[in-house]
Amino acid sequence: MSKSYTSDEITVLEGLEPVRARPGMYIGGTDANGLHHLVWEAVDNSVDEAINGHCKKIDITIGKNGWMTVLDDGRGIPVDKHKKHKKPALELIMTTLHAGAKFHNKAYSSSGGLHGVGISVVNALSEKLNVKVFRDGHEWSMSFSRGDVKSKLKKEKKSRKHGTLVSFLPDSKIFKKVNFNFKNICERSESKAFINRGLRISVSDERTGERREFFFENGILDYINKVLGSGKGVLFAPFYARSDNGIHCEVALQWTEKTESKIESYCNSINTVDGGTHEAGLRTALTKTIRQEMERRAGKGKITPITTEDVKEGLTAILSIFVENPQFQGQTKEKLNNPEVSALVEGVVRPAFEKFLLENCSTADLLIARVELSAKARLASRAAREEVQRKGAISHRLTLPGKLSDCSSTSPTDSELFIVEGDSAGGSSKQARDRKTQAILPLRGKILNVENATGEKLANNAELKALSLSIGTGIGAGFDYKRLRYDKIIIMTDADVDGAHISALLLTFFFRNMKELVEKGHLYLSQPPLYKVVIGKEVFYAADDEEKDKIMGKYKNRNIEISRFKGLGEMPVNILKDTTMDKAKRSLLRVELIDEQETEEAFKDLMGKDSSARFRFIQENAASFELDV
Ligand code: 0RA
């Protein structure tokens, strides 16, 4: 027998009232799940004895009338009297919630999360609980009810057996239904048996007479064979490694031709559903070893770059470790968080896996081919994805309308599109632009009045088609903001009535078909001058009559020379550049939707049949388009 137990190790004790007051806090709920938690709790105590090397057999019996019995051949719960508390250890263990770290005098325990709350929780939530201990040459018995002692510790007949038998009847005041599930208990017992190689667990159901026994000589290696069946799509005999040095670690794994992977991990025989540091260590070990073997064969730098994802493809792995102070994390406490574990697992798996690959040459061939294939598929699919994107950009450029003079920059963020009126304006603005960032699209004549046009007419209108292709986003329901090719879309029309009308039609078009562009502030109106005012050596530009009159008023008695531009097409290139296009000197009006409802009505009113009204809109509502410099 190993290290002996001293009752002094019991440190923090607390009564069981809180457990009965809030059972959900301890077992997760009072439904079927909570009920089975009592079983797992009782069994885990016995499994802990097995983990520590003192127990080889656990018998679980579902009794009649709601009884459950768990028997193990461990050391038996200690029965000696605690010096300070003057009570038998068994009584303390059964009637107090304990928080002492080494309370069980066990190197490993499955404590963590909802697990390992202690057998006392089972006692607290049982209408009746009877314990028999085989220990110190005798059989001992004690019984409880709802956490309280019903009959004191009694020394029964002599016995040379060792172990613990716990029988309990869950409290029907707490559990809605006391009905144990044979299949559920079998499944859990089977995985416990896999993880604890050599442990025999039987499950009997006295209600039906069913009985099953789980025992796996080869632990998780047997498990992997069971999970994968007999050889279907399996690449080779599984890899298995085990270490009891520094860390208790056991791993079995196998690759299949399938792409899906299944990695199951355990810490202290708790299924770590969300993985954690032990799984990370395994992944790193496998990837590094395979990469190293590839390099050994092909030479450094001459291999397909592989990632853990490539290695994971088709992998079935079971990893089980035991650590003294497991730290579980996450919502359901099913993720292992001990940072030191990662390197420890890697340290166990790497040398063993390296040896495995060196000794099984053809297996290594198969595996490397398998991983390389995944890597190549990954690289190819990435290349294909990029190709599609690039092609998209190219073919998009190919479908750009012929009359668009695009800018050379392909980055939308610094690009601008000027929509100009007629070919002559198109010519001068092309000369005045900054080729790198400014694109010109000349529209011929009056564009279609969208407000009165049918969808079909709209779709077939050459000018609007060119406009929508240049912008890149598509229109209406097919609008895709991500495809926007320019940051600023600038309507640049003559400073006259016709120009104002075209602006209005374009604004309507954008509002109706590319509303998001307006909402996000991409639409602008340029402000070309209508007059040039020369006073002596000074030159002024005025956008309209009002501005012109203002200037003239200031310089009343001087010789003033006024010229009126007929249109953008007639304007000297340098003037067009300085006043309207040059990013540093121009001023733009940003079109903003102030009140959608109002804008909606304004468009309906003014873009309808009455042409005089249309013009008024531009003049009178100019204020509702906010100024932006
Ligand atoms: C405390 C200390 C020792 C064993 C146990 C508890 C124990 C608890 C359960 C519950 C079910 N089966 C169990 N088996 C053992 C260590 C005793 C020693 O050092 O001898």
C-alpha cells in the first residue's frame, strides 16, 4: 500500500445546506442530467482511486425503486477519527463540502468545473445513502439521509477485502424523476474504461437483468480501433505513444482518406470537449515532426509548406493526459488551460512520432503524401480564390465603357470619377485632370429622366449603362457597395440652366438607383465658374450672377472686364483645372440626404412633368445639399 492517509489533511469544511438549497450550482440542474451527475460523481471518486493505482474494478448497479450502487476495490474511504473534529473521516467526507487541496491525499483527481464536487454532494441530495467500507481488516458501515447521519459508523464483521460501496436513493423531493438510463451510464463507463487502461467497469441493471462490462487492455489504442472500425479508408496501423515521465500522457492516432478530423482529448479522464493546451501540444508535435521528416528527405526549403490544418485533415486522434492541478476553463469548464502542458505533450509525442516515421518508411511515405495533398489543395484553392478576384478585376476593366477615360490608379480610395456633359467638355476636362486619380466620363446630351422611365427603359439606356458600369457597383437590387471603383463621384456640368437640369437628372438617378452612395457621401457637385472678372491685374471667378455682382460692387469705380464662359468645353484648360478640378484649389458640394422623406417628395414634385419646376428645385433647394470644401 502506498502513502498513508492522515485526517489532518482535511482543511476547509462546510456544511451541506447550500447543496440542498441550490442543487443546480453543484450538479447543473435537477433534471435527468442532474440526476446522472450523482452517478458520475460517485463513479469519479472510484475512478480517482483507479487513476492513483489503487483500484482495478468498479461495479455500477442500477437497483430497483430508484437505487444506485457503486462498488470499487480501492483502499476504502478512511474510517479513523479526525483529531480536531473528533469524528470519523468517513463522516467528515460524507457530510462536509471540502475545499482542501490534498484532501483526498491523491496525486490526481478529476476535480474541475462541475466535476469533483465531492461524494458529499451525492449524500446531500439523497433521501437515503448507505456506505460500506472494507478496510483495516474489517467491514464498516454508516448511513445517512439528506446529508445527515442516520446511523453512526459501525464496525461490522472481519474482512480482508478493501474497497468502498456506496448505495444511494436520490431525493424525490429534489429530482423530478428518478429514472437512471442504462445506455447513458454504459457509454460513459466505456469511455472511462478506455481512458483508464486496465480498469474494469461493469454496469448492471436489476430492472431488466442487463449487464455490460468494459475493459480495454490497450486503452485508447483499442478505442481508436473501435472508432475507426476495421480498416475502412484507414491509411496505416495507428500510432500509439505513452509516457509516465514528467507527465502522464497517452496518445493514439490514425489518418484516413477522408477530409474530416476528429480529435478527442481528456485530462484526468475528463473529456475536454473544447480542447486546450494539451491538444495544442499534440498538433504542434505532429506538424513539426512531419515537416522535419519532409525536409530530411527533400532538403531544407525544398518542401511544400505545411500547416497544422493540413496535418489535421483526415486525422483521428485520442489524447489523454493526467496532471496534478488541472485548470479547466471556458463556459462549460471543458477546456484545459494549464500552460506548461503544451510543451510537456509535445515533448512526449515528438520523439516517439519521429521514431515511428523513421521505422515505418512506407507509412511515412503515405502520410507525407497525404499531408502534402492537403497543403497543395489548400494552396490551390487559395490561388483559385485569388485568381477569381483578379479575373474579376480584369474582366471588369474589359467591360468598362469605351468613352470612360479611366484613371491609372486601381485603388478606389484615391480615385474620382467626373461625370461631364458632352464630348467637348470631356475633351477639356481630360486635359485638365490628374490622370493618376481622376477619371472622366462624358455623357452625351440629356440623359433619361429616371423618374418617369420604366425599369426596362432604364436598363437599356446607353448613358446610364455606361455610368453604372464605370462606377462598378451595379444598380438597384444588384447594387454591391464593395465594388465601388471611385471614392468621389463628381457631377460636373455647365453653370447654366441646362447644366442644372442634367445635374438634377443625375441626382435623381443616384437617389433612385445607388442610394447607398449618396448616403455614404460619395456623391459631389463641382462648381465651375460662370464668369471671369478681371479688375486691373486681379482675376476673379464667379459661380453665378449674385457672386459676380458682389465682386463688381466691391470694385465699383475701376475698369472691370467681364467674360462669361459658354460652357466647360470652352473654358481654357488651366482655368478649368484651377477653379474646378485641382484637388488643392477647387471647392466641391457634397450631396447629402438631410431628410429622406422630404427628398423623396422633392424629387417626385420636381422631376415630374413640369420643367420649370425642375429648375426651381436646383435653385431653391440648393441649401438642402450641404456644403463641403
Ligand atoms: C479519502 C482518502 C483516501 C481514499 C478515499 C478518500 C476514497 C474515496 C472514495 C469514494 C469512493 N471510493 C473511494 N475510495 C477511496 C486515501 C486513503 C488512504 O490513504 O489509505
